[in-house]
Amino acid sequence: MTNFKLGILQDRNAFIVFVSQLLSTVCDKMMSIGLVWYLTKNYSINIVPWFLAVSFLPHIFMSFYSSKIIGSNGILKTVVATEYFRGAVLLVFFISMFFVPEKSTIFLVYLFIAAFLVGIGSSVFNPAILSLPPILVETEQVPALNALLDTSFSISNILGAACSIFLLNLFDIKALVMINAGSFIFAAVLQNKVVVKHSEAPIPEGQEAEGPMAVLKRYPAIKRMLMSFLFINLIFTPILVMIPWYVANVFKGTGSDLATIEGAMGLGAFLTGMFLSLTAIQVREDKRIGMIAIVCFLFGLFFQVFSFSKSTGEASFLLFLIGILSTFLNVQVLTYFQTALKEHEVPAIMVAVNIISAASMPVSFAISGILFPLVDIPRFALICGMLTMVSAFFMPSFLRVKPQEG
């Protein structure tokens, strides 16, 4: 079942993509956290939601164009080009910071313009990088490369915050912007060295790259999987808000307890991603839906148990397990989309995946902000877990239609 000799890191393409993504995601997370702290400290906490909204809006706006851009230029070329684009935007913003006074309206204008442009680049880059594994490695290694990419995001959540705090104590916000600009450009240089193993399948003659809705009309099963993915994301995100509440009100803990709990979830995600990428574990295509349902059921079960936790230790252990499940679930869902569709259709669905991933957090936070003052939070956590378990129970029948039958 497993074979460490087949570790995906031995593949040159996978290693280059992993290193480049690890570098850019850590630096991007570091800059994002630094900017939120900077805005909160020097302006107002009320500025932060607007900053996050400006960064998110391009993902909605570009959803009509991202798959067409990827289809016209190719997946790998789009990845490299958008890395250069984001790096160039941040480099220009870094230079402009020396010519405008801090704590001024013009500084905020420049920051919001830069955030919007970087968001445009990310709205194209994200679906492109998610569409990349099938053309870089052999089919049986696609899940391992997905796990490796997911691991880079897990590591960024751990290292990004620590590096941001450390560097802000030594330098100002300009340093974080410059480092992130350099990381995007360096990642592009590395990714230029990737050699595609499978030529990208051309779009059929007489057709153009389609958007998500056009592809979803042909594949009812894919549409149902996306609906399930959205539901699980909306249910999962409130736990990120619940953790600080539990630490302060139930565990009577401190900032170190909060860091321990969130670190445990990140550690579970990281270890699972590395394990899946360094082994040859395979989930058969005909078993993948069932496996996703089982993982969602366990996810809901641990969510319910978390609602009764009374100490930092209990919560850390449960969130460690939830971190494991979340990474395994992400890998299986991405592999399902990548292998169930024709190659030229994958970017369109990854545009939808990107929108769900980007939108679920602000939407879920907004729902949580409305409900938390009105409901008992432990009971709300219990209900979230129950809803997840119920949805997992019906998932095999809900997703029973094979993609090719659409």
C-alpha cells in the first residue's frame, strides 16, 4: 500500500514547484499578516475589512475571464506570468512607499490599488497552479503532488505569522512588501525550469476556453461535488472564530494557549500532507466518493467532540485530528476534479474551487459575526458537527452520478 521509494519529492518538477510555492506562500502570508497588523495599529481596525474586501473582489470579477486566460496561454505559462505580475506590482508599491507619507490617505489609496492588482494576479494564478499537477507528473502521482502543494499552504500558516512578527520587530512594513515581491519573482524564475511531462491538451478546434458555469452544465456530478465542497468550507470556517472564544471563555487561557491550539491543527495538516506526498498511497477512483464521505463524517464527529472540550490539551488533540482530515479531504477533492474532467476543462472548475476557497472565509465570518451574539457557541459548534455528519451520510447517493454520465 505504501512505498517510500516513490516519494514525490524525488520528481524534479514536483520539487521545484513545492520549493517555489513554499517560498511565495510563506512570504505572502507573512506580508498579509503584517499589513493587517500595520493597518490596525496605524489606522483603525475598521480599515481591515475593506482591505480584505479589495483583495477578494478580483476573484469574483475575474471568474469570468480566468479560465479563458489560462486556456489561451497554457497552464504553466500562466503560472509563471502571474508570479511575475504579482511580484512587479508589489515591487512598484514598495518603491512608491518611499514617496508618500505613512498614515496618510494617499498611502491607503496606493495600498488598496496594489492589493486589488495582486488579487487579479492571484485570481488567475490559483486555478492555474491547481490545474498544474496532471501535466507535471504521472497520473498515479497526482494525489501526492496535490498533497505536497497543500503542505506548502499548511507550512505558510505556521511560519508566516512567526516570520511576520519577528521581522516587524526588526524592520518596518516596507521590508515585508519587498520580501514578498522578491519571493514571487524568484518563484517564477524557479518555475521556468519546470519541464512539462504531458503536453497540454489543446482546446478542440472551433471552441474557446469555457467558464465554470458552461462546464458545470455538462457535469452534474462535478456541480454536486462543488456544492458539497462549499458546504464543508462554510461549516469548517466558524471553528477558526470559535477557537479564540474557547480559549478566552472556556479554557481561561492566554495567547500561548491559542498559539498551541492553532499550531496543533497546522501540524496535523502538515504531517498529513508530507505523509501523502512521500508515500504511494492510492485511493481507487471508484472508492474516492466513499472515502470523501467517511472523512467528512469523521470531521463532523471530531467537530462535535470539540464542542464539549474543556481544556487546551483536549482541544489541541482534536484540532490536530481535524487538521489531518482537512488535508486528506482537500487532496481527494482536488484529485477528483483533476482526473474526472478533460484536461482543458480542469482550469474552469479550479476557478470555481478558488472562488469557494476565497469566499468561504469572509462569508462564514460574516455569518458567525451575526450568529455568535445570538446563539450559544458550544451548541452552535455541536450543530455544525451534526450537519457535517448528516451531509456525509447522504454524500455517496448525492454524488452517485459519474462525471462522464453528465
